[in-house]
Amino acid sequence: MPDLLHHLPLQSAERRPEAIALTSGDRALDYGRLAESIGALASAFVEMGLGRSERVAIYLEKRPEAVIATFACSHAGGVFVPVNPLLKADQVGHILRDCNVRILVTSPERLATLQDTLATCHDLRHVVVTGPLATEAPPSFPRVLTWTDLEATPFRAGHRVIDLDMAAILYTSGSTGRPKGVVLSHRNVVSGARSVAQYLENHRDDVLLAALPLSFDAGFSQVTTAFLTGARVVLLNYLLPRDVLKAVTQERVTGLTGVPPLWIQLAQLTWPTGVDEHLRYFANTGGRMPLDTLRTLRGKLPKCRPYLMYGLTEAFRATYLPPEEVDRRPDSIGRAVPNAQVLVLREDGTECAPHEPGELVQRGALVSLGYWNDPARTCERFRPLPALANCREAGLVLPEIAVFSGDTARRDEEGYLYFVGRRDEMIKTSGYRVSPTEVEEVLYASGAVGECAAFGVPHPQLGQAIVAYVVGKPDVTLDLDLVLNECRLRMPAYMVPSQLVPHTAGLPRNPNGKIDRIALAQDFELQQATTASPSSS
């Protein structure tokens, strides 16, 4: 069984070297060739002087070189840092400086956008580009090597690491301030692959579509679970939701994982007849899928098994709802994934009663190593498991560190969990705490809303007023008065939005594809300030 990240593809290569591991457009790479490429690049990293646990950043779109570099870094004994390809130069520079990146793997086109930024990244020693440069790099630049320069590197053994050592640093798009780096161990990533593959019942004949960014834990999980089982991964950089649907059909994909904004758009498309003859399951993560979207997808894909999941980067994966429970409790995030325990705790550390809201806390092998170089935030989120939680015997002397998610959840009598909301997104209005997802659920249920996002804005009497941006469904007239009436019928008065703001285009998203409520709140405040200011004559 694999213990380290790079064991996942290498052991599959030993079992079936001829099996296709990666597909990217017209390119296909079997496990044997993948293993050779990983070994060659790992040797090159060692030859460049990469030290044990030093960082290698990968700033590429989804393509074979990004995957090869990831596992080669692990093979060399380094730590890979996937940088979301949507990020701009200043954001990339922050990540490179924050975790002292030694080697950057990128494309010539992307390197050209980083010319000024890399001058401030003083720990960077080498840049590996996937193709030839159009112009020569400036003398002050780090040493630039091309991919083909490294393919013939003689074998160099990597540094010895164990499963408790760092494997990756994944930067999350935090709700405030700069992104923070979540440090994952080899044990975190490999245990996560085993857990996910177990409940999704992945096997070597699966074809998994990697539509989410590889810098997102759920996106990278498509690669690790596929490599664990010897399955095939299809790398897709899509512009439109119909590109995803086209790839599912053409590649005969068996498993598709997405976030709610993608599923909302896919539910509005016409799916070809017979897709669910090969599409075995669809899975949701990154927030609750609206019930209307879930019903629509199940109607279009009656033979598919739906998996509703919840996870946080700080613990890789957390819960899933088995497909056989979806009809009974479609708004549940399920129970803990294999080899994890998820608790709902009060502030004093005791477990909440059924239906009592509390903080979702996770323990086990998937809990990460904390935030990179950020002791304050690490101590806030990663804390010793309270003795009052009754999870460990009193005779155990050393504390166990659990991750306190910052999310509010509740549990029913049968142990199934329900997501209430993020503590930093909860709307405090009229003395009540309101989850934006509860408001959005009703907006979707109106039948006229294709996409929406609710948030709180300061209000002198209420504390916060609820505002929601809404996008109408295609070919459906968006009547805001009718939608508000639906809200009044289905919600208590304090939950009804004080204002619905029509939005003609898709709502803004953060780099992981989730709707960016913070950007919308800032846009709303700017509009209010502009309206309130005297007009110039």
C-alpha cells in the first residue's frame, strides 16, 4: 500500500504500465511513461539542489506537466505548492515569498507576466518552463531551464521522507486578507485518497474528469484517487459549462465532482440521452447544492448516484451523504468519511444535543499540519481535542490536535450532519443568526432564479440587513416582486431579504469556483455610496 504521495502513480505503473493515466486534449500518457517522466524530473530537482522539504511552486493550467511536476517534487523529497492559474502576478508573488519557494514550474507565457514579481522572490533559485522562451531572460532573473533540458537528467535519489513529513502547501482564498497556506502531510493526502476512493467505489476502469482547479483540495483529489486505483484522469480547462458536458460525453467520464455554481449551470443545460449509461456518479463539494438543482440533475441523470460532500482544506475531506440517503435527507452533508470522526461541539467542548447548532470539529489522519508560518491562525483553528468531547481515554497523556472548522452545523438523532453556515458569513439581523445558504435555498426554490448569493450589510436598526444578488434562469422572466413574495411565504420575516439586486451576468467567483460573496458585498456598498453622494452638475 502507498505511504507517500508519489507512491500513488508509481505503484499503479508497476501494476499496469500500459494503462492510460492522463488525458489532456489530444495528449494521452500511460502509467509507465508517467512514472518515467516523474522519475526524470525528480532527479532534475535533486540535481538543481532542491533540499529536503523545500518548496516547488507549480503555476500552470491543468496539463500533464503540472501533474508530473507535482509528483516529481514529492519523489525528490520536496513540497509542492500548486498556484491557481487564475491568480495574477502580485498574488503569485505573495505565495512564492510566503513559503520561500526554491523552484518555479510554469509556462513561457505565464513567466512573461511575472518579470517584475520574481525580482522580489529572493529565495527563488530556478525556473522550469514547459517550452522555449520567446526572448532571453534578464541577467537578474533566476536560472531558467526548459522542460526538454531536464528530460535526460541522470538518476539522482531523492531525500528520505516519511508519511508525517510535509507533502504540499495549498493556499486558500481566505475570507479576509492574504491567502493562507494549509500544510498537508503525505499521510493526509494518501489517507484522503483511500477514504474518497472507498466511499465513491473508485476502480481501475473509472474515468474521472478533473474540472476543478488542482490547487483546490477537491480538484487535486480527482488525481490522487484515480492514481490510487489506476484509473484515468481527464484534465479539462473549460471556459463554459457546456465544455464540461462535452468532455463528459466524449471521454465517457464515469465520475464528475463539482462545486454548486458549476452544478447550477450544468443543471440548466440539455444533457444528451444516455450519458448516465457511463456516468456512474456525480459529487458536490464546496457548499450545499440547492435542492432545486439536485432535483433537476437527478431528473436528467436518473441512473447516476449523487454524492453530497463537505470538506475543508484544513482536513482534506470531512463528510459525505450516501446516495441511498439522498431522498430521505437531501439537505444533509452526511456522516464522516472513512477514517475520520466529525463532532459538533459547544464552546465548552461538550457535544451538542441532536439539532443543537455547534461548531463542526474533525479529528483523525486527514487533519492537516496547520497553516504555514502562521502560529496565531494555526493556534486559533488547530487546537487540542477537548477532554469533555469524550473521544479519548483519560490515560493518554499527549494531546490530540483536531481542526475546529469555524462552520456551524447540527446533527440529527441518527447522526447525520447538516451544514448551517460559516461563522464568518453568518448574517446577524434583528437578534437572529441567519445562514446565507438558507436564504439562497428559498430563492432557488422560487423557480425563477438561476444563480444567487445572499450576504449581510450594516443596518442602523437591524444590525445587518439581508441583501441578495440574483440572476434569472435562461428564458424565464425574473420578476423580483414574485420572488420576494415567495420568500415571505416560506421564511420568517427576519430572514426575508430587504433588497434583491438583479444581475444580468454570472456572479463573480473566487479562484476555486465558489461565488464570491465578499466581492458582491463590496460592489453593493460601492453602489450605495455612489447613489448617496450628490450628483455633479
